[in-house]
Amino acid sequence: MATNKIAITIDEKLMSRLDRLVAERRFPNRSRAIQEAIEEKLDRVEHNRLSREAAKLDRRFEQMLADEGLVGGAEEWPTY
């Protein structure tokens, strides 16, 4: 996987917490810890967005669409 180098500014207390986790060998280095934290946060943000969009759906209408495809029996489905 290609990687890029960036510069960031971090609060001293946050840096101390990060360094403690690296010292405890919970992460191999600062970069890996920050990378995993960013990935986890982005996954959470994207999941929340998906949840918000799904909440906008009309469940009855979506069920009607799903059921509509099941009106015919399996004998009407193409054979593969």
C-alpha cells in the first residue's frame, strides 16, 4: 500500500497518551497508532452517514418493492 507523509500538530496530553500506548507496545510506533485511529474514525463517520441515509427510507415502500419481485413463483425465474 502506498503511503504519504504528513505533518500534524497534537496537544501535549494527547501526545503523552499516544507515547504511552507505543511504550506499552500496543502500537509499533506513533505513525501506526495515528493511522489506525484515523481509519477507525473514518469508518465510524461513514457508517453513521449510511445509517442516516437508511433512516430516510420508507420501510413500507421498500418492503413493497421487495415483495413485488416475489409475486411470481420460482418457476418464472430464469435458469442459470
